[in-house]
Amino acid sequence: MSLITSVFIATSLDGFIARANGELDWLEAANAAVPEGEDCGYAAFWESVDALIMGRKTYDQVLSFGQWPYGNKPVVVLSRQVLKIPDSLVATVSQSSESPQVIYERFAKAGAQRLYIDGGVTIQRFLAAGLIHDFTITVIPILLGTGIPLFNDLQQNIALKHIDTKSYPFGFVQLTYEVQEEKRDE
């Protein structure tokens, strides 16, 4: 089995993953309507992941939550700046300034089966390199009007194959797509 790279992310209806300042208050407010025990498939997805690749801004945001939500799975933070990694995370969190291709090849060689790609810029870099296999995008019923977009400045059209749509009674809609590599516009 070859290495699969997956995105599992929430966006506003107008396609933003955070406010312009990186705040996620709108997502936290929306999650208040989600019944206890419902995770929209995240736990099952997380169990299928061998490692998480994220950008520095996403890492900083996650650290601000106080509790590290990723357990002992390897996390690679893409950053050219030196990161302060808390002592409690040095066994699982590492920093890299390598290209998406180099990171992909390293994990493929190590036998990983699925990487979780997270953070706007990181997702865009892996997508531009042709290294995203599938997207699970949970659309939150809110319009932000401005913010950090999930997709920005694509250099080409990227064809997607619809895999699934789930509608939740609390208003979320989850879309799953596979990237159709052979149908990319060059």
C-alpha cells in the first residue's frame, strides 16, 4: 500500500479555516451545538493516521489550547524558524524545513500508510506538490466574509472525485473527495 496523505478540516461556508488573525472562536461556538460524543468521524480518522504534518501557525494555535490533543503520534511542524518545543513533547514533535516531497518520501520509506496534513499553508504546499490524496471538509454553517482561506492561489485546476457527503442535524455538512491526479490541468 502506498502512502496516503489526507486533510481533515473544518471551514466556514465561505471557505475560511480561521479568522484573518488566526482565531477559531466561530468554530468553538459552532462546536457547542454538537451533541456530546459526536466527533463527525474524527476519532476514526485519527486512528488511521501514522503521523501529522502541520505548519507553525497551526502548531502555535494548538499549543494555546493548553492540552496536547495528539497523544504520542509523531507530529512534524514545518517551519524555518526555530521552535520552542515543550519538554513534554520532545519525544513526539519535531521541526522540519524540508519540502513536502522530502517529508512524504521519508515517511513512505519508513512504512507509514497515512499522513494527516493540517494548516492552511501546509495543505496548500502539499497540494501544489501533488501530494494530497483526499479531503474531508466539514462545512460549518457560518459566513465569515474574510479570513484565512483553505484554498488560495492554486496554480492549476485540481479535479476531485466525490466520495461521500454527510449532513448532521446540527447543521454541519461533511464532504469527502479524492484528488484525481490524472485530471490535473497543467
